[in-house]
Amino acid sequence: MKILVPVKRVVDYNVKVRVKADQSGVELANVKMSINPFDEIAIEEAVRLKEAGTATEVVAVSCGVAQCQETLRTAMAIGADRGILVQSDAELQPLAVAKLLKALVEKEAPQLVVLGKQAIDDDSNQTGQMLAALLGWPQATFASKVEVGAGSVKVTREIDGGLETLELPLPAVVTTDLRLNEPRYATLPNIMKAKKKPLETVEPGGLGVDVSPRLTTLKVVEPAGRSAGVLVADVAQLVDKLKNEAKVI
């Protein structure tokens, strides 16, 4: 069984994001970039399935600028067998990424696509669902447990009321949540081995996909600063402020 795992290059979660002076986006120059944490969980799950003998090959895919090769090398250091970069300098929105992934799925013919539920930069939470819709495949989102059987995959997912278990026929799309696993640390020997693993580069045009943006970003601004709290003398004063100032009661 072949597993395809899309991974995204994002600003590292430890970095404080700053808005550009012209408010056209966030500052990316000289900023540490890394693999999207949810996608890292997806890679770890795919590698675990391979180690368990369920999967035979794990293919990491990334869409974006040439520097995404570093993200793919990280995925291969965790355990992916090879990487595919769809190189494009254009702004790739979720629908465009889903179309690119659809073209790659048709080319690679995986039985399972595992990806993070969302990216920490745009928080769209759309690509997995769009990909499943374009392929006409069953999908399970927010997976906290994945069990692959003969011709099907059983996914435990988190919902508002607790946990829900779904069984999907393969091929299928699964998006990962935080509690699915804890990704392993990429050791130096594995990082060195990843440099020798095959990495293929293709372009959107070669896949027959138009990645022109459908949405336009008008302005990006930082959230408004919160005002300082105040101390109240007693419960009566608290109730008065909640009623007359905050108007929440």
C-alpha cells in the first residue's frame, strides 16, 4: 500500500509573526521556516504504518517555492521514502493545492492520503476536504487514531460530543489531529540519509493545473491590543461593571 503525505512549509510555531509595513501579508524574510506541525504528525503516522508492515511506501509531497525542498528533506528524515515538489512562486490557495494533489494522486495511485487537518499559517482547514471532493473519495477529518485493515481504514475522530469512529473503504483521505501521535525527532544519521533519497520536481503546468488565485488579500493587520484588567472591591461592583459597562448580563 502506498501512502501520499502532503506537507507544507510554514513559519516555525516558535516565531512571533510580524505583519509587513504595507499590510500586504506577514514578514517572511529572515524568518525560520519549518514543516507544518499537523503535517509532521501525518508523516509520523504514515511511517508508523510502514513500520508495522501495513504500508510499503510513503511519498511526501509539497507545493510551493524551491525552499520547500528543505521541508521534504525533513519529511524524508522522519521516514518518507521519496519526495515530490510541485514548484511554484505563485500564491497557492487551498483549492489550487487540492487540484495539484489530485493530479499527483492520479499519477502516483496511492491507496491512502494522510495530511494535517490545517496549516498553522492560514488555518484554512480546507485542503483535505477539497481533495476528497475532487477525487470522489471518502474522508475522515481530525483523526486521533488510524487503523488500516483489509481494504478499509478505521478512523477515530474528535467531535464536540466526544469521539466518533468511522470505517472507510480504501482509497481514502484522512486528516490528522494533534492527539494522533507524537512525531519522532529526526536524528543526524537519518538527516544525512534523507539527502540521498530521490526528490522529484514538477511544475503546475506539467500537471495541467491552473493555480491562479481565486481570492485577493486586501489587508493584513495585527489583532487589537487588549486593555488592562481592573480590580473590583466587591461582588456588587463586579456585577455593576458586567451589567453596565461590559453589558454581558
